[in-house]
Amino acid sequence: MAEETASAAATTEEPERRKSFEIQTAGQDLKQKVEDKDLRAELNMTEHKEDLEELLARLDSHKENGLTKETVAKRLEMDGPNKLTPPATIPEWLKLIHTQTGFFALLLWAGAILCFVGYGLKNEQDNLYLGIVLSTVTTITGIFEYFQERKSSQLMESFKDMMPKNTLAIRDGVKSKVPAETLVVGDIVEIRAGDQIPADIRVIMCSEDMRVDHSSLTGEPDPLGRSPKFTDQNPLRS
């Protein structure tokens, strides 16, 4: 009788575990789909999945000869230079003040002021000590927040160093070194081992063992393989 009960319990638990696993897997798949949808919404790009010949024809480019200098000049004037647009800079002292004037910080400052007022009216030491503690905590917390924001800003500034100064581009059939800022849509560039990627590019020809280091952008520790083949709808993974 005990064996039959144990067997029934095991039979009952098995579908429950399977159901739990299916729900967990479905949740992970849904989360991945949502993330992919967000990425696709931010990156509305189709160049990575278009037929190469059709793409070159649409961009008025050529696989061996690249763009003409006239086309480059027109697109550079229309689209602007190939570089990050820095945001408006805020003085450091203003950033520090901003960390001291958040909603929670203002509540603490109000409490500290009330404590100092109470000390002035009744001359109670407890109000003085509490006011000092509140103001000190608010100031220290704001300073820590300021340094965290400053570190994040410095990290964003370091991305500028990832852009190479010059790159090899093919224009009018001639391969020459040009400033990376002058690259435009449709340019054919040559990347060699160890080079930094000068722009968002589509691989049209490469060796079988090509690897790209994305660690500074995605945190991926290992270099990722790349090939001319279309492998994913998401341009970040293709």
C-alpha cells in the first residue's frame, strides 16, 4: 500500500515539475522576445539582410570600386560626419548641487532645518545633534551620487577613443587611408586584424576565422565570429 502511494505521489509531482519548467522556459522566451523587440525598435536597420547586389545598387556603390568622391561629398554634407554627437555639457558644480536637491534629499534638508529651528527655540541638544546628522548624511550621500554619475560620464567619454582616427576606404577604385569621420553610407572599407571598427558595417568578404571583440559594448568576454552570411534578424547578433 505504501509503495502504491509513493508511486502515485511521484506520478502527480512529475507533471507539476514539467509544468513549472514549461512556464519558466516560456517566461524566458517571452523576456528574450521582448528584449529583441526593443532592440529592433531602436535599430531600424535592414541592410544586414538585403541581397548584396541589390544593396550596392540602392546605395549607388560598387564592391570593388566603392563610392565616387562626388557621392561621398554629397552624403557627408547631407548626413554629417561619422562621429558621436556629444550631449550638452553641465558644469561639475551644478551636477554636485543637483545631487543635493533630489526629492529625498530635500526632505532630509527640510528635516535638518526644522531640527535647527527647534534647537534655536528650545535650546535642546537632541535637535542640534539630529540636525547635524541629517545634514551630514544628505551631504555625504549626494557626494557619493555625484562621483557615481561622474564615473558613468567618464565611461561614455571613453567610447570616443574606440573610434579609429583613420581607416582604409575604397573610393573611385583607389584604396586610401581617410579620416574615419568622413565615412558615409555605402563606403567600402577594409578592416585588418587588430583594427578598430570605424562605423556600423556589413561584412561582405572576410576570412573564416574572423572574430570581433564586443566586450566594451556588450560585456561579452569572448570575441564573436562574423561572416558575410545573414544569421539573425537582429543586426546586433547578425
